[in-house]
Amino acid sequence: MKKEYPRYTLRIPKSMLAKIAYIADFNGRTTNKQIELLIRKKVDEYERCYGSIDLSKEIEENEE
């Protein structure tokens, strides 16, 4: 796994995870990639409505 991909534990109901896994399989993706795609779409939607999210401060803090 790439270092720029930190691990994050997601707590989600089993039934929801099963549904996401079903959709992922239908689309030829892993469950993880399906979740990543859903999150990316939501972030893109947010940025279209409210503008780009500036992470320069967070990046600086992580480099220290």
C-alpha cells in the first residue's frame, strides 16, 4: 500500500457494507475502491458548491 494512503477504520452497519460490496461487484470494483469513489464524488460536489478546500495548513502541520 502506498504511504500517502493512511489507514482509516470506518464503522458502518453490516447491511450497508453488504450493499456497497454488491454495487462494487456489479461495477467491477473492490469494496474499498467503491467507497473511495463515493467519497470522492461527495467531495467534488461540495467543492462545486462551496469552492475548493484549502488544505495547505493541514499539509504544513503534517510535515512538522
